[in-house]
Amino acid sequence: MKKSVRIAIFTLFSAALFAQETADPTQVKDLYPLGEGSLPDDTGSTIDDSLSDLLDGLELTEEEKKLLQSPDDEASSAGTDNTEAQPEDSTPEEEAEAASEDESSLEAEELTEETEDEVSPEASAEEENSSEKKSNSPAGVSDVPPKKRPKPIDEEKAKAAADKDENDEVPEENKKTIKYGLPSEITKLIDNLMTNDDPRFTEEIYDLFEVSENVQIQQKILEYFGKLEDPCLENFAVTVLNDPYDTKTDVVKACFEYIQKVHTDAAIPAVFTILESDNETYFNDTLSTIGEIGDAKSALSIAEYLERDDLSDAQRQTLMRTLGKLHAVETFDKIVAILENEDENAFVRMYAAEALGLMGKMEAVPVLINTYKDANPNLRQYAIKGLGEFPQDGKAQACILQGIRDEHWKVRQEAINVSKKILDYHAIPYLMYRAENDSERIIKEAAISALPLYNEPNADKFLKDMLEKKVSDNIKVKVVIALLDAEHGEEEILALAEKCLSDVRMKNLAKGIGNELAKRSKHSYEAICLKYLESKDGDLQNIGLDMYKNYKFSGPVEEKIRSLALDRKGNGSVRNRAKKMLGIEDEAKKEEEKKD
């Protein structure tokens, strides 16, 4: 039957019901019930019989009859509701329009139900995967660690630091600076404490952090306790990372660096929450932090970022390195593909090479050796860096040796740095040659610093001989540093220093050697310290005072310093410093105090 005919019948039927409602509304309610138990069982039977006869004579399909007969059908209910909502003076045309709207609504609902039933398997799978990823993510609010005071002071380090104080007033002066100083003065002091590995003022610095709102001070103190690997500021750092958006960016970044240093696992949920917020400001910070403190679950979550195509090259570089640090071996094949893709950003490929090495899979060795053949020196450099993670592999070692004589200085430098770590004795002759002949000073110095680490007689002899050769003073000082760091060649170095002090033309070399000796001052340096103090040059005398500051020699050294303190004709800065070191008060000042 045509739709227009059905609508007409429906309209007539609705009109009949409306008319009947005026006479006996209960029968209409029986036909379209609005409630249960409110009417007798036989009410409405007359209308039901009449309706049945009417439908039989209209040649309707079974579906159409059902549409008109079923009291429970949504369309019929909707029609009844609209009928009841019509004003008493509504016309049949208005009712027909309402009925048409009811039918259209019914068709739309049926279409919606069919669409919902026919969701594609792909969409369903995608939704399921998305849900699974969210459930796998460690993101959330981190449990904030309880507040704690700094760790007990390392007494051995504290004593070593105290021995370097120029006088007994230094500790009190430092405490006053921490309590009353300007931010610039405080940060300078903290820098000095970190340089000298001085832990004596941790309590005072912690108390300052508790009350300071200065960003510069907060950053520096986070750096200080991070260097000490002291977790006393975990409470602050995790609290900030749980809600970083009301804190200065520099402080937030300092918190990231701090929890990396102290390995605050509790921060992982907060860090992932920031990462998943796609905040550009902290994207690299979060990845770097996860690379340092993350676990296997972190690796799985980070691996998903390889599928993203909206990351910048800088972000993808950090991602590569993080996956390597997390040993995310499930991403190995994808990272190999990135490394071997010549259309990929070169820096991303570089960090992909490093990541493959950090993962430690032996399958990476041939891939990295092949990468070393690339024309791009940056890729060759990072191929060598990656191969450095396989010190027991002969092919990897052979490639690293080739790197020591690569045409590009960056590759040579990387290969030398790797050789320091793996200590392959086959590298010694390569390093000797570079130390003596390389055209780049930075490579010469790198090779020199590597040789003593092998603790090999030929390497030591080579360096000691360099002290007597005609090479630049800078190179000789680098040889001195390398030997002193390895605790080799002390006799030769002290002899060279004494020789330099006796020849004014060698003053610069005397200063260079003396400064290095002062940094490591010890009992066996007493004689050379005295030689520096006996010099007529103020710069060299000050180096002698530096040696005394770092190791309090007694006897002849202290007597010489006293004579310098009392010498009115000598260098003024040396005299004043010597007085301060020995606690000798200025006589003029004494006289003034007596008069007062």
C-alpha cells in the first residue's frame, strides 16, 4: 500500500479515536494503556472488535496491521502521546501532520538501531585497542613521598672540604651567605660547593629551600641535591609534577632533572600524565625522565609513540634515545627501519643508531657496521657510539679501531671516547699515533687522556717522554693531567715543575703544572709547594698558597707563608692572603682597636 494511503488511514483512525474519547475516554486508554490495573478487564472490547473489522476490510499487509494494532509499538505510543497533546480544537489536517512526523521519527529510530547493530569490526577493534592502550598507560596522579630532611653528611668528604678552607672563618661566612645573601651570591656559593664536593651545608641549604620563592635559588638547590643524589626534595618535585601548570617552567624542568638524578620511581604516573597531555613545553623532559627512571611497562607505553606522525624531529630524536635507554627491544625492527631509511631525518637516524646499541641485541652489530659505511660523518659517529655497547664482539672492535683513523674529527673523537670505555689494547698504537700526529688539537688531547687508562708500560713511557719533547705547553699540561688522574708519572711531573720554576721563560708551563698539582695537593707535594712559595713571582706564590690551602703542610712551608704575611715589601695580595690563612691580624688594625 502506498505511503500516502497509509497516512490517510492513520489520520482517519486517529480522528475516530479522538471523537470516541469524548464519549468514553477510558476505552481509548484501554486501546493505548497509560497505566496498569486502573480499568476493568472488559473495558474497551467494543472498540477492539470494531477496529478488527475495520482492518480486515482495508487489505492491509500484516506489517501494516501490526503497526496500527500493537498497543506496545513505539510508533503507536508516540502517536497517542501526540494525540493527547493536541488542543481540543485541533483540525484533522493538524493531526495528520503530527501523525506524519510520528511515522518519520519511527523510521529514523529504526535506521539508528540498524546502524548501531552494524558497527564495523575495524571500528570495534580500534576502540578496543584504544581502551587497552589507556589501561596499559602508567599515567595518573603520583603518590607524593613524605617530607624528609637531607641525608647525614659524609664526614670524610666534609673533612676533605674543610681542609681546603683558607681560614677558620669560611664555614661561618658560608652560612651567613646562605641565610642573608643575594640570589646571585647564593647560587655562586652553591656552584663552588658542588665543584669542591663540599656537603657541609646541606641542612642550611635545605632550610633556605623551604622558605625561598626565588626561581633561581630553587633551581640551584634542586641541582645541588640532585648532584648529591639526596632524595630530600622528592616531596616538592613530585608535588610540582602532579600539577606543573602553576609553577614556573624553569622550576618544573629542574624537578624533572632532579628526579632523574635521585631516581624517584614514585614520579612515573605524573610524568606520563604530562607526556600524554601532549604539552610541547615538557615533551622532551618527560621522555628523558622516563628513559632514566622508567621500567618495562614504561617501555611498552613509550613504544606506541613510534606510530605517531605528529612529532617534530627533535622529539623523535629524544624518543629514539629513550627507547634505547629503556631497552625497548620490542621496537628493535622499527628502529632498524628508521636507521636504514635514507629519506629519514639524519639526526633521528643518529639517535636510532645509539638506541640500537643501548638495547644490547647482537643483531644490531651488523646493522651498525653497515651504518658506519655511510658518507654522513654524524651517522658514522653514532654508529661507533652504538658499537661501543658490544665490547666483546670482534667485528665491533675492529670497526671502532677504524673509527680512530676516520677522516672526520668527530668520528675519531667518538672512537677514542669509546676506546676509553672498552679498553681494547689493540687501540694503544692508534692512540699513540693520534696523540703525536693528529692535525686537530682536540683529538691529540683526547688520545692523551685515554692512554693512561690502559695502565700499560708502553703507553706510560710514551706519555712521560712527551714531557721532554718539543710540544706546546698546552699539550704538556694535558699530559700532566692525564698522568695525575691515573696516578702515574708523579716523579717526572714534579721534576718538570721544578725545572720550569728555575727558568722564567717557562713560567706559563710552571703555572699550568702548578695549578693541576694544587687541585690534588698531598703530602708528597710539600717540597714543590715550598719551591712555588720561594718564587719571586706573585702568580707562582699564589699557586703555592693554593697547594697549602688544599693540604696544610707544616714546618718549612708554614714558616715561609708566615714570612710572606709579614713582608711589607712583597706582593700585597699574597701578603694579605697569607695573613688570612694563618690568622695573623693586621698590625695597623690592632693599633686602631687599641685606640678605640
